[in-house]
Amino acid sequence: MDIKQAEFTLSAPTYDKCPKDNRPEYAFIGRSNVGKSSLINMLCRRKGLAKTSAMPGKTLLINHFLINREWYLVDLPGYGYAKRSKSVQQKLRQMIEGYILQRRQLVNVFVLIDIRLKPQTIDREFIDWLGESSIPFSIVFTKADKLGPVKGRQAADEWMKSLQERWEELPPKFITSSENGTGREELLDYIGSIQASLGEDDAAE
């Protein structure tokens, strides 16, 4: 799959204010400063599509981007930004949980992890919550260029191995870099395979 057209659609404060059509949605989320906006821009090959910032925690709404007029790429607020007030943190948590649990168009959640970091409790808790809530998800390791291909694979494998303490079956994983485009084709092909399976399901009905 390739992205030929990508356009910002809207920003919503709650899941019920999201687009009213039934196009499939693929959500991207991770800790603040994990490189989410840069990854989205790399996937779409549109440098300024998702706003990047030197200050983490700038995404405070549910942002929808319409891709090839077929599906939505959804940019969710980052979690774990300690400088936010307790009330803002609570509001964002309700927004994220409401979208993930209630949005019926949601097909898959891509959880972004900085490949340079050891497993963080906040990421593990979020991933475990997705599993307990029966939400399909994948793990996307970012900033692979900072380690190089060999060390990057080793770090990703170690991270995934840590999940085996609680998980019998591991989710799909992708190793990416917004700087050099690593993982772009694999990630988009994975979305394309899901899209194809959704089309088969519609045909079967």
C-alpha cells in the first residue's frame, strides 16, 4: 500500500464528535515525545501534516487524517506527560479511553515506543489495558536510526520478550525511523492487509 492522498479532516474533543462516516480508523498513540507526529508525517510523506513540536504533550485533541479517501489515520494525545495538571491528565485519559473503548470504527491501535528506552511501567500498563479490553493493537518502535539496525533489532526483541511475562501471544511489532523511512513499507502493508480483510468481510456479508 502507498499513501497517495492525505488530508487533515478535524480535531475532536470526544469520540462522539469524530467523523460520522464508517471508514475504518487506525489510531496512533504513545508517550509524549515518542516521535508520533514525525512518524505520521513520514508515513504520509507530508512534512507538515501532523504538527511537530519541541515541547511534548501538544496534542490535546483526537486528530483525524483521511488517507486515500478510504481510511482514517487518527492521532491521539500522548500519555504520561508529567507537567500537565491533574485535571488535564484526567480529561485526556477519559478522552483516550472513551475513543478506544467506544469508537466502533476503530480497527487497530498502534502503540509507539521509543526503541532506546527499557520497558517503562506506563507503556506496559497501557498495553496490558488494551489486551484486557480486547482491543487489537500493534507495537511500533520509533527512532531506530539512533541505535542502528543491529542494536535496534536487539532492543526491540528484548522489549517484546518482557511482554512474555503476561502474554501468551505477542502483538505484531514494527521498527521504524522517521529520519530515514525505516519500517514505512512494512507498516503500510500491514494496514493494507487489514483493509483487504475488511473488504472480504463486507463481501461475505
